[in-house]
Amino acid sequence: MAKRPASLMARMTAIVAVLIGLMLIALLLEFLRYGPFSWIYDLLPSAMLVLLVAAGAVFVFSPPTNRSTRRYRQGLCIECGYDLTGSDPSRDGVTCPECGCFQVWRGRSEDA
């Protein structure tokens, strides 16, 4: 089933919501910089660095959630899940004998 493109109104609403959010963040930062909680403003660069490293670690070490990515890494056809490890790959890839899907294929790693 094909995705329907978002309507212009939905796009404009999203853009306005993002702009309002950015303005609220700017106001919060100004309050933290000059208000009674100015010590929090001094901790923001360190906190942002920790959050950035944590998000990067989650992205790098998280298992693939996409079914086709999992199948590709296991040496299976990304469309139907047929085991392609015994198939003879051509120069550019392999065609699945079950569904006919052509894919660039590296095969299952021997140490996995």
C-alpha cells in the first residue's frame, strides 16, 4: 500500500509547531542564563555532550529493527526470507529462486 503524501496543511502545522518549540527552548535558555537557576546553564554543554554520546551508543549498538535488514544480515532473501547461502551469486548479486527478487548479496558471515 503506497503512502499518501502529507497535505500542505499538515506540513505547515508541523513547521509552526517546530518553530514554536524552538522559541520556547530559546526562552528557557535565556531564563536559565540570567535567572535564579544560572548554575544549570553552566552544566548544559556537559549534559548535551553526555546525551549526544548516549544517543550515538544506542544507535550504534542497537540491533536492527527492520525486517529486511535482519534478513540481509542473515543471508536470507529480503522479500520472502528464503535461505540464499547455497545460491550461486552472479557478479552483481543473487536472484531468489522462490520469489525472483534480485538483490546485492554478501552472504552469511562464517564467524557469526
